[in-house]
Amino acid sequence: MRLLPLLAIVFLFCSATQRAGAQNQTDPYAAAMQAYRAKDYAVYLENIRRVVQRLPYNVDVLELVARAYALNGLAGESLATLRNIAKVGAVADLRHPDLARLKGLPELRQLRAAFRRNNTETRRSRAAFTLVEKDLIPEGIAYDGQTGTFYVGSIYKRKIVRVKRSGEIEDFISSRQDSIQNVLGMKVDVGRRLLWVCAVSGPPDKERAATAAVYKYDLTGGKLIKKYESSDTAQKHLFNDIVIGESGDVFLTDSMSGSVLATRRASDALETLIGGRTFIYPNGIALSGDGHYMFVADARGIHRVNLSNKEVRPVAHADTVSLAGIDGLYWYKGVLLGVQNGFKPERIVRIELNGGLDRAERLTVLEANNAIFNIPTTGAIARGAFYYIANSQMRALDEREEIPFPEKLKETKILVIPLGR
């Protein structure tokens, strides 16, 4: 889920640093923005460089650094940063006013060419199905392999729709049923006939701001079996995405607390698995085929978690690769699939790992810069293919989570990429 913009993610990072005990430190992003507004570009650069030290492959932050260098007359450093953006396959806006001092430099020609190459369309997807309710603003999708049914959750309408194999579309739960809030990540436990759903509060929930819950539904009758909430009411929560192990244990990311939580089948209670603000806005989550490892995507990249001892290790990669900005994350026959909507251009990627599952050996772009894309979010593996939400249209929501221009909305498109092998 990419509800939070760069500023909010950086704020979470800064808050984590301060709460970890760093004394006499200000929020570097806030300090950078304050200096930028005051046209104190030296202080702006100093603070934005502090941010990029923790988010070195976040292309949004790198672009801010390039602009900060240019504003300080450091053309060489600005160009080098822009080249790093190009090197990982991303693009930057060379027409931005903050880069005006670079105008006329011969190096810009090569950068423009590199960004044009990176911004080309990669097409492997085809249309799977369409949801005609334009104001769903969907984020999560799940698949039931027993019945061939897809489930799609709505942020705006706070409901879940069911798409049957026949193509019939109906509500699985109606708007705000069971007091459900913004619906995010979902997964089906096929064998146990359960649908697990993450949901989070929004601006309309003034009395319960920054709260979250996990809902467990009976797939057969649509009845809510149980609702799980965190016992830590002092902490803000955003339950984002979810994955289910073979044993029936459930794991989910809490983006606001920087943690991974679990609901063990034996205890049937929500507990903290990896806490202490280990992650910066954890989002997508997946399990290896043997269930020994968990993979968590956050603002920095992907992390491998050893479930036997809870060791967290960043997945290493070449400096020509960025694993930052991944929303949905999935394991499929020994590789990871990611919906990288925190990247420019937005793309679907396949990540091949080494034998130890702690290094990305190869990244392949499966789909990029599709004209339909409007914040693709999550997907589901079904029928030997990857089905995903191509246009969540989250940008249509304002800060109050209202839709000020409903006439601009389009039907939701679910695309599919054949996976093969």
C-alpha cells in the first residue's frame, strides 16, 4: 500500500531514529524542507544528505539530493547523483527548476538519453478483468484456488468484492460491514477456507485515528470469525500486508510501528514477531517455499528474516539495482515478484536470489510504464500467472480521504502476466 507519500515515510524513519535513543537530533527531512523554504540551500543539502544515508536506493530521495547539489552550485555531484538514478533503471525530472544551473552542460544529453531508455514501456501483461465501480480505490487482491474466485478490497468504500470464475461480481462484505475500515492486504487460506484481511483507520475515523485490525472471515458464508487488534494502544498502527504459512500461522507488516506481527494458529492471538522499529515502513511480505525464511519489503529494500532465530538481514544487490519502493511482494518457484510502485517508472519485477536467499542476483522487469498504471499495488499468483491491480487510483483521494473529482475516475483494471516455468 502506498498511501503515504515520501514525506511521511521519511518522517517515520526520522521518528524511529529519535525513539531509538538518538539525542539532540532533529528530524533531517523536516529541517531540510524548512531550509529549502528559507532558501538556505547549504542547510538543505546537509540535511537531505543525512536522509539519503539511510535510504540510498530510494529514487525519490536521490532526486532531492541531486537538486540540492545543483542549488549549491555543485554540478559535478548533482550529475553524479542523476547518473546513479539512471544506473538503477529509474528516471528523474531534468526540467525541474532546482536543476536550472545544469542547463547547457554536455552531460545532460547522455542523461536525457538514459532516462528515455529507462522510461520505455515493457509489456507482458494482458487484461484479466475489470471492476466497473470506479470509486473502489482498491489496494488488496487475493485468490481462492479451490473455487477460482478473486477477492478485491476497497479503501474508499470499505468493502470486499468477489469475482467468481464465471465473471460474476458481487459484494463479499458490504460497505463498513463489521465496522471494517480501509481494506488493505488480503490472503486466502485455501485449506482452512478463511480470508484474512488487513484494515486501517483513516481521516473519517477521528476517534480511532491510526488504528488497525486484522479480520478473519469464513469464506463459505462470509461471516466474521474474529477481529484482531494490537494490545499496544500507545503506538500508531498501519497493518499493511499479510502472508500465511503452511501451518496456518499468519504474518503481517505494521508500517507505522516498523514491525512484523504474527497470529499463531495455536494461540489465536496477535503478537509481535519482529519489533523495535526494525524496518522503515514495512510493506510487502512473503515466505520462502520451505517456510524457513520471510521476506519483508520496506523503504530501503528487501530484508530476509530467519524465522528460526529472527535474524534480519538486508538482501544485498549490485549498485545497478534498486529494491526500494516495493509494495506487494510474492514468492513463486524460488524467485520473488514485486510491485515496485515507489519507483519511477512504476513496474512489476522478478528478483532471482542466490542459494542463501540473501542476495539478488538478477532483476528482470516484467512490466513497466504501462499507460494503464496509476499506482499499481498488490497482486495474487493464480493459474500459473500473476494477477495484479494496475490502477488503484489512490491519488484521487484527498487528505480527508474524499474524492474531489469523481468524474476523473476510471474503471479498475486487473492485469495478468504469465509466469511460466
